[in-house]
Amino acid sequence: MIQRIYHIKRALPELFELEKLLEDGRQHIRVSVPTHIPQQDVQLPFYVLEMGSDAPLAPTLALIGGVHGIERIGTQVILSFLRTLLRRLDWDPVAHEQLAQIRLVMIPIVNPGGMWHNTRANPNGVDLMRNAPVDALHKTPFLVGGQRISKHLPWFRGKKDAAMEDENIALTQTMEQVFANQKHCISLDCHSGFGSKDRIWFPYAKSLLPWPNLAEAYALTEMFEHTYPSHDVYLFEPQAHSYTTNGDVWDYVYDRYCQHQPDGLYLPLTLEMGSWLWVRKNPRHLFRYHSLFNPILPHRHQRILRRHFTLMDFLMSAVRSMPSWAPASVEEKAGLHRRAIERWYPESLHQP
């Protein structure tokens, strides 16, 4: 039985809503709490939700939000998707059939302490997306790429040689557990705040060079764009096209996955919702730090909550059907890799 912490409803409405959904959907959701994050007089739970198949080798899709506490809209998008999915399960046999074929994992609030304080970093002042033990292979932008100068400056990585923050330990260990022995998996980490276009990023954040699974990323991109030609809200690209960083958690999880499962396929994706468009449409966003990362007008907020349903539903189908669309032969992968290079690295075609 979920014990809701009523007195934090105002500070953390997303946690309050999540726990209400856990109660409503308890017959469909398997819940675990690998850690708690201390905050004042409460222990904030780090919730991990599982739905669908519990078979050890079930294709797995993970939806993650709230890594940066200020970017509440990422958590809200996942909760909105979860709410709709639970209501579909009340009447839709297709939803039951779809879930029976995959394992769906959700971690809606990775950084509950940061969300409590409405800050990007966790309560220790550490940016969780700069905190993994990964050093960039190419030059990173000053501060933005991760810094160890001070926790009072943004993008603080944490002290050198220190262990990862508790939130990241729980996140990465959970990912390793749910992906263990799994050959087909995708994750989507929901963020906001960069650019005026919604982006779907894939690794590496640490390197300007093409990612080893570039061919598979291209196949997924082409499949989405061909299937939903009118849903042209996303720019699919390597993250390093925007900027490189140290300490990227998904670089770390991906590299660990490849070490343990070299024959598997894992595609870590990041949804970066372009909040600059919200600012451009409504300059009032400039006067509140919170509104730089989250829509404030009710109609725009509702539009963002439903905007990404198509993507999440697509990923549920895509992870289930990975064997049918991922390149199966060396020749097929090489062909897709060439087309990916033409799309994302055209300048390399003209280099001697």
C-alpha cells in the first residue's frame, strides 16, 4: 500500500500524483523503491515502476524523467502517458496485448530532492547528467560540459574520484538490472530547455565521432519519419551535434551494457523539449526561472502533455519489433551506416 506524504503536495505535486496513479493502477504495476532521498524531515522515494511482461528476456522500454529537478515537464509527460495507459487497460484489449509482449519500466522522478527545491541539481548541488564516471574524448564547452570548480556554479560534476550520487547509483543499477541478458532495449529520458525544436538525441555526448550504433539509430529514425510523416516535431540527431559533455549517464549505461552484452542492442534516447519556443511565444517566461523549462499557459501545457504520446507508443512497438527492423547482417548495417553518415556527418564524406 502506497503511503502518500500529504504535506509535500505543494512542493512536489508530481510525487503526489505518481502515488495516486500507483494506487489506481496497482493491479497493473509492479513497484520497487531502491533508495530514498533525504529531504528535511521526509525520505523521498525513488520509485521504479514495471508493467507488462515479467519474462527475463522480454524486450524492454524504459521511460525516465526528472533527472533535472527544474525540468518538471519531463516527469509530467511520463505521468500523463501512464495515466492514459492505465485508463486504456480498463477497456482496450489491444493495450493488454501490447504490454504482454514487452517490459515497460518507468522512473518518473529521478531527482525528487532537486524537484522539491526547483533546481537543476540534486540537493548536494550535483548535476546528475554530468555525474557519471565518463570523461569526454573531445573538448567540451566551458561550464556546460561539466565542471568541478564549485557546486555553487551550474553543471557541477561532483568531486573528482567521488562515487556517483545516490540518485545515479539507483538509476544506473536499475538500468543494469532490467537490461540484464536483454538483447532488445530502448530508453527515453525526458528533458526540456534546449533550442526551439524538440530533439531526439542519441549518444555519444562524450565524442564527436559517429556512435557505434549509428546504423540502428538511423533505422529507427527513418521508420518513425516514414510512419508519421505529419508528426514532424522532432529533430533526430547525435547529441554531440549540439554540445559535448563529461559525465553523461547514458554514455555510461550504454558502455556498461556493451561490455556485458556485446551481442545485444540498446538504444538510449533523450527527448529534449525545445522550451525556447515557449519563451519566444510568451516573453513572460523570461522572468521566472521555472518557466524557462516548463510551459506556463494551461493550453500550452496540455498540448505538450499530449504531444509526445505518439512517440512513446511508437517506442513500445519499436522495441517489440526490433528483430524485424534492426540490421541483421554486416552488409545491411554497413548500408544503413553509410546513409546515416550522409545525413548526420556529410562533411566527413569530403575529407581525404
